[in-house]
Amino acid sequence: MAPVILVLNTGSSSIKFSLYSGAEIQLSGQISGLGAVPKIELESRASARRVERLLTAQEGENHRAALKALLPVLEEELNGCHVDAVGHRVVHGGTKYTGPVRITDEVLEELGKLEPLAPLHQPHNLAGIRGARMAFPGASQTACFDTSFHRNHPWVNDTFALPRSLYDEGVRRYGFHGLSYEYICDYLKISAPDVYAGKVIVAHLGNGASMCAIRDGQSIGSTMGFTALDGLPMGTRCGQLDPGAVLYLLTTKGMSADEVSDLLYRESGLKGLSGITQDMRTLTLSDDPKAAQAIDYYVFRARRELGAMAAVLSGVDTFVFTGGIGENAAGIRSRVCANQDWIGMAIDENKNNTNAIDISTEDSRMKVLVIPTNEEEMIRRHTEKLM
């Protein structure tokens, strides 16, 4: 019998979940609004049933309570089957975890030490693990890391020009969105092995955003560094920032470390620049000039990092858009690719507007692809291998 695997992607106020029987997805959904107005949404492919209901305040009080509320809903869909394994997305694996691992008390303790490196994600990832271990005590639990894909990139992309002792302590560039990049590489290895073997830049553009330079399926460079703040501007995160600006905020402005952290993680990016929202769809439809300026900066930085990643690879054969914005915002793709003849990039606007997989023109020296990512499927594969 095919193993039943539950994949959990736990955020600050939500839990996204997918249930697989073998490689076949049976249902997917999310619990949102934890601690506020909690709601469960579920769509079952097996029974063609859709569930959408509000949870009580007690059911949605925290991640553990929400998983307990989810359990009977899953049991109804499973028809007597039990969950064999649970796979978790964990943003930070530090230097120790270079691949997926079975979760033990020791592993959970080690991952807790990394919470300061990913304060927006790690605490909630671990809360989801603790809740799942209680909700599914007989299932094996696997942690899959966003940092693992980058752990073998070159030393020059791994370090900062700080005293070596800090590097030895773990102050280094980790890179993130690794599960997404790994999925794209697996997809290319099967569907386009010639592309996989070349020089590829993947742009994961969403509420979180980064780019990765990849050669022969290996991470060579990433725009994200020590934390998930670096590189491209994001929904609410600032992206690349002169560290002197942080010193200014702490000293001249007299902000506390917590206030600076909140500013950089939750009040910056598209939200901070526009003063409206972090949602790209809303900004695109807005006639507010600040919305247009926020998008201009987003595009400018994407174009700049594209050039940087091309330099890391000494040229580029293929550029891949993925992530919520990368997969769906044709206008953003068009602007990122405009007037890029110098690098051999040219796109067909008709293909781009229909979200074709290959949006390159016939005479483009570089392939430009749009590939939907699937981090949940990547987690499922890893979890099944470790069962």
C-alpha cells in the first residue's frame, strides 16, 4: 500500500497542508487567521469535496490547537487510513543540516537555536512540528530545509568580509528558497536535461523573493544571505540594505533591536515603499504614484540581481521565473526582461501574456522559462525517502 504522507508548511498565522497517497495528492488546503479569525479551507481531489468553515477561538488559538482541529477532518477523508509520515518545511538548517532529517528531540532542540536567524519563520515551523508530533504520534516526522540546497556553494559566496572567527561561529551566507530551487532543478533534469546541465538563473519571486545562480544543478550564488532579509525587495522585507543604515536606526534614531527587526521584516519592501500593501496585484491596479514607485524599485532590483547572478556564472543559458509573482505577473516578467539584449534575453509578449512555459523569442540567445514551483512535492519526496 502506498504510504500516506502529510506535508505541512507552517507560517506565523497559517498552516498550509497537503495529503498524499504515494505520489498522488489527495487533498490540500490551509488553516489561516490563527490567533485572530481562524478558518479552515480544504479541497479534496479524492472525494471532490470542498470544506470551508470558521474555527472556534479555542481551535485556532495556536498551531497545536489548529492541528488538533484538522485531525478529524483528515480522518474523514482518509476513510480509515492513517498518516504514515509528516514532512515539514523548515526555513533554516544552519551549517549542520545539509539535507532532510528525521526529527528527534535532539534535532528539535538544535533547530530552536536557529530561531534568531529566521525570526519570521523558524519559530512557527517548529510550533508546527511540535503540534504534529502530538497530533500524529505514530507517524515519522521529517524536516526539510530551505538552506540545504545552498550548503555546498563556493566559499566566496558563503562568507562576509568580517573577522574569520564570526564565520566559524556561523555568521555566513546561507541562502534560502532551496526547496523551490531544488524542485525546479529536478523538473529540468527530467524535462530538459540540456538546460539542467547549463548555466541557469532561477528567480523565485513572491512575497519572499530571491535569485539563485545554478550550474549543473548546483547552487553557485544566491541573493539571500545570513537571513531571509538580503537581496531582492519582498512583500514586507527590505532586501539589500547598507548596514550603516541599521546602525543609524539604532543610534541616531534610538530604535531598539526589536523595533528595527519589526521594521525590516514586517514594515518594509513593497508595503513600506508604497504605504499601501505588499500585494503585487493590488499595487499593479492602483493609480497611486507610490504604488508605481514601489513596483519600479522591485523591477529595478530584479534586473540588477539578474546581472549579478549572470556575472557569478560567467554567462547564462536559461532564466527561470517561478513563485507567485514570477508565475503569474506577466507585466513584471515583461519589465524584468525588457531591453536585455546585452545578455541575449528576448521574450515573446504573446507567449508571456498566456503564461507559456517557454516565453523566449525564436532568436533569443537565452531561454526564458516560466515554471510553477512545488515545494510541497519536494518535501513529500524527501519524506518518503527517509521513511
